[in-house]
Amino acid sequence: MHAREQQASNRRLDSWKEIAAFFGRDERTVKRWEKERALPVHRVPGGSRSGVFAYTAELSEWLKDPIPAASESSDGPASVAGGNGFPAGEIREGDSSSSKQVRAPWAASANPKSQVARILGLLLAILLGFLILKHQIPRQPTAASAINNVPAAQQPKPEAEELYLKGRYFWNKRTPEDLNKALDLFTQAIVRDPGYAQAYVGLADCYNLMREYSVMPANEAYPRALAAAKKAVELNDNSAEAHNSLAFATFYWTWDAATAEREFKRAIELNPGYVAAHHWYATFLMVTRRYPEAIREIEIARKLEPSSTPIMADKGFILYLAGQPDQGIALLKQIQTREAAFLSPHLYLAEIYLAGRDYSNYLVESKRVASLRHDPVAQAVVNAAEKGLAAGGAQGMWERMLPVQKKFYLQGKLPAYALAQTYSQLGESQEAIKLLHEAYDKRDADMVSMDGDCSFDALRDNPSFQDLLARSSQPRSD
């Protein structure tokens, strides 16, 4: 057992299924242990449907001295850990009944202090979920809060600040693995200091990027980002970082461009030298097709941080869209050569090649995007597209993609927007419009970019398409 604890000491389990597998029990049992025996399980902030996670080191430590159920007597045999390493009364199938009363030699003796520490840790995790969730319930401001809306300066706890800084290191790498590491670290920072606004900013920024750099769906990522960003602003209304994170999530989830722009400008007003505010404001201006302003903002960001690869990649795509395609493509290819494992250049070049009907290079870049995102669905679609292109050119490519996409769509693994793109390319306007309506209803974040999507060029004059364009630029309730 000791070797097992050492092996799993730094591992995170991301679902009830994984937690149950760690113990070799069913999910119902471990859920009961959390409720009755304070099993150390945490919840990802961001709403009532958030997932759970646990650390194997904490679970292994809990095994040494599990808190007894409230219904059990503290001095009876049921309060003693079984020799199989599970709480008494939870004998695994095949164990002898006598082992119920025998304490394992490696198990620690009952320690009230350790039990209190675990209870406090659990309470902190519950408090974290409550703090993230409570702001989602509309509240009328009181007179006192209207006057004193700026909280007193608060120094974060050193251990929380250290976790936050480590989280930023991984966040900057922008890979699925590193974003998950950053998410872990920001969550730990909040558990240690629930009043630390910057940790909530980090949490929001992770969710803001996970929709692009991983396979996390928009309807999971953006509500969590919005919740965390609002909490950060509530804790520190003078935080440029908090307002910037709130602007990003507001735009892509509620489609409220006016409020998002106001928050971007507020962030820049609070800290004119904050790089991410200029950077993300530039991409907002790009999506809303205000290209001269986008070029100005991305250039400010570049001058503030000349070594930033994400800024340079976004600048390349902005230049392409702004009528400077040669400069934009050259910059993207330069970044692609220098940092082949960075997602953005591949993503942008795939869009550029698709618009130029260079389908061979479009598929090369799309395959790289699927690999970097760890997206098996996209990989399967690209594989079908390659076979179709080889057999029947562009028409064959779309025809081979369609049944594969439909299969994943029916399984809930492919968004309606992606399937609408293929139907539009095949000239199936009615099906494309129907799926775009579904994408609108499900608030697919790609809807805010629909006006510039070359896949829908054949639908430009369609009244239903024009109606969707107008509706997707209007604010929606979060």
C-alpha cells in the first residue's frame, strides 16, 4: 500500500468514476463516503453542474484515518479502519468478516487534530464553490455597498500567491495539459485564500482559453470563466486583470459586445501597460471586423511584450483579414516554423487555406490542430476528408466528411455549427440553416464569427442567414 501511495502522490482524479476506481469501489459508495465520512473530494468552481476532482495523496492519507459516519458509535468497532484499508463497515467483496475489527499495521492511530484539519479543508472547498456560485444569483445593491464598492487592499497569503504564480507559468504555455495544470494551481490558491482576486482571474483565464486550446465545450468553459471573472471583480473592482477576463467571457458567452468593450476599456484605463488587455481587445476588434483598430491594439500589445508568440500569431491573422494577406501569412508561417507545437498559427493557416480553396494544405493544418488539441473527433473527420480529396477532389472531401460528422453529431460529440459548415459547402442550404439555428439556441461561440466564415458564402443572400447574423450580434442573458 505504501508503494501505491508514493506512485499516486501527485496525481489528480477528475471524476467520481476515477475516484471510485482508485478505491476499487462503486461511485455510490465513494459519494456516500464524501457525505458521511468527509472523503476529501473537491469541486471545480463555476456552477452547480461543475465536476469533481480529488488528489490521490489526500485520498491515501484519508485511508489511514477515515472519519467515522455520524450514525456510528465513536468507540465501537465500526469506527476503526479495516485491515483492508477501507472504512469499517465497507468490507470489499471477498474479505473476511473478522478483518472488520483489525486495524492495518500501517494505519495511523485516531488523530483528532488530523480529523479537524481534514474537516477544515473540506469546509474551505465547499466555501470556494459557494463563493463562485453565489454571484450568479441577481442581487440588488445596498446603499452601503454602493458607497463602499472598492474593497480594502488585501495581501494574499504567501502560499496562495506562490500557487498563482506557478499557475501563470503553465497558463502561458497554452497546451491542454498545461492549462489543466494551471487550473489545478489556481483552484488550490483559492482554497487557501478565498479572498484572493487574482486567483479567480487565473481561473477565468484558463476557462477562457480552454475552449480554443482543448476540447472543452463552450457551454462548459465560458459560464465558468464568467463566474470566476465576476467574482474577481467583486473582490477587487480596481483590478485591470479582472475586468479584462470579464470582457472576454462576456463577449463570447453573452454576445454582449457593448458591455465587453466597456470592460476592455476599463481594464486599459486601470492599467494602460497591461499587455493582455490590449491583446484580447485586439482580437475582439478583429472578430467584430474593426480591423484598423485591431491592428493598433495588437501593435500596442506587441510593443509591450515583443517576445509573445500568441500576440504575434494573432497579429498575423489580423493582418491577413485587414487586407494585408502576404504579410499576415508570412508572419504565421514564420511562427509555425519556429514553434511547431503552438496551436494558433496552424488554426489560422487552416482557415486561410480553406478560404483560398487550397484543400491539401487545409487538411495538413487541420490534422495538426486536431493533434495539438488532442481531439479524436476532429482527427477522424480529417482522415475521412483526406480520403475524399484523393478520390474525388473538393466535392469528394466534403461528401466523405459528412457521414463521419453526422455520426459524431448524433452522439453529441460534434457541434451543430461544424456540421452546418459542411452542409453549406455541399450546397445544402436548408440543412445548413436548420443547424445554424440549433447552434444559435445552444449559444455556440462560433456564431459571433459567422459573418466572416467563408463556409457560408453561398448563404449570404439567404434571409434566414441574415436574420441569424443580426440575432447573433445581440446580447443574450448569461
